[in-house]
Amino acid sequence: MYRLKKYIINNFSTLFLSIFLPLFAIASVIFLVKLATYTAVIELNLLEMGKLYLFVLPEILFYTLPISFFIAATLSIFKLSNDNEIVVLFALGIEPRFLIKTLFKPAFILSIVLFFDFLILFPHATVLSTNFKNYKQSEAKFNLSASEFGNSFGDWLLYLGKKNKDGTFSDIFLFNKEKEEEILISAKKAKLINDSGILRLKLSDGEGYSYSKEKFSQINFKTMRINSTMKTDLKTYRKPLEYWLSKDRAKSKKQMMITDILISILPIISLFLVVTIGVVHVRHQKSRIYLYLFLATVLYYGFTMGLQKLLGFYTIPTVAISWLLITYALYRRNIVNRF
């Protein structure tokens, strides 16, 4: 029995990789194209694009692993049927439930991984991704252009004469108007420094003028630093439970929780259907395996998404129990009673 289990698992593993890798590659390309659209708003280098991709990696894995398992498990059983190996097994007295027991262990492990993915990894990756994009958007507000009016630096209006090859600027003017005082600063050279979210404009060799109705003053300086803190809406959380229970986007999180739980248990509750679709007698039955796989996937995801507004969290037991009962009835009628 051990060798037979190993043989079935090896067949399943080969098919699983051949299905999962293309799906994973396609999903990755779609997400990378989506990430590329961010470059229209924020400036990203190759390393930062890679960082954003790592943030969405848990989501890609979550949506590709269960469907890959369902298709690979069904096709592995169908391959055994197509090679007449299933008929031999049944003739030797091995019951159909042996196939379900063999596939239950990888299905159970995958469901645990999926639960860990969406409950633990997904909140962390989502918060990191959101904070990173907010930070880059805030940083983009300080992209300064030489020889153009309209630059701002905190409360200062800023004009830069030209940009040098070393990244510094020449011929700088800053203007700040308060209620009772106006300040004008000029400098020959300036350098923009980003220090952990605090932007510093380092001015060299300049003059400063301050004037109001009562007085006028002037200073000369060798070096002057003007700070401007980027206003970034950063989200924080200590535990994944805080993320799921917070009131921020509560409706969206509720729908996500229902959908993700049902997707996580898909490998386990679909084992009866896997055997029902996969086991065929090639001489007497026409195989419509790809049609059945497509219909089963559409129906499961359709019920998962369609019943949420009507039943809320009751969608989880309703879909799970109904799916188990229906697939078990099909398994009894088409497999147990026949083989």
C-alpha cells in the first residue's frame, strides 16, 4: 500500500508542478503589469519594483495553489483511469475511498498553508505594501525640477536655476510669506537630502532677507539647512487579529474573509468530486473532464461570491456543507455503486 500511495502522490506532484508553475507565471505577469502602472504616479527603480512584487506574492500564491491542486488531483486520477490502472486497482479489491485517503494528507497540508497565508501573511504584506506606496507618493511631491516655477518645499516657495551633474542645484531662491513677515533666501548651491522621511535642503554660500513693517534684516551664511517632514499616512498594527477586526474597510474585509476561508478549504471538500470526475472507464465512458473541471470551478466560486450579500458569514457553512453533500452524492452514485 505504501508503494501504491507513493506512486499516486508522485503522479499528482508532477502534474501539480506542471499546472501550478504556468498559472503562477501568468498571475505574476498580470501583477507586474499592474505594478508598472504605479510608475505613472511614483518613481520606482528595479529594486523597489521587486519589493512591491514580494508584497503581492502571498496573494498570488493564495489564488493559484488551490485551483492548481484541484485540477492536478483530478487529472492524476484521470491519468490512472486512462492507463487502465484504476480498473486493475479495483479488481484487486482496493476501494475508491483509498484514493481519497491518499489525497487527503496533501489537501489538508495545503489548506493549513492557505489559512496561514491569508490570516497571517496577507495582513502584514498588505500593510507593508500600502505604507511603501504612500511613502513613495509623499516622496514624489518633493521631486524638484530646475528652471521651473511652482516648486515647493514645505511652507517655502522654491526656484532652482539649474541641476548639476552631481545631483546638486545652482542659483536657488526661497520665499516664505507669513502674516507679518516675509523671508527671502538666495544661495549659490543646494543639495536635497532624504534622511528617513525627513527632507533637508542644504544651502551653501547665500544670503537671507527678512522684512516687515517694523524692521528689515539681512544675514550671510556659509551653510544653512531647511527641514521638511513628509506627511505620510502610515498604517500600523501589532497582530493580524487587529487587522481583521479593525473598522477600516470592515465591509471589504468581511467579504475577503468569507471568500478566503472557502477557498482555503476547497482542496479538502473537493476530494469526492476529484475522484468522481477523475475515475472513468475509458471503454464505456466519454471523458468530459475539462468541461467538468470548468463547471465545478465556476459553480464553486459563483456560490462563494453570490451568496455573501444574502447570507453573510453563514455563506461559509452553507457552501461548504452543500458542496460536500452534493459531491458525496455524486461520488456514491457514479463511483461507489459502479466500482
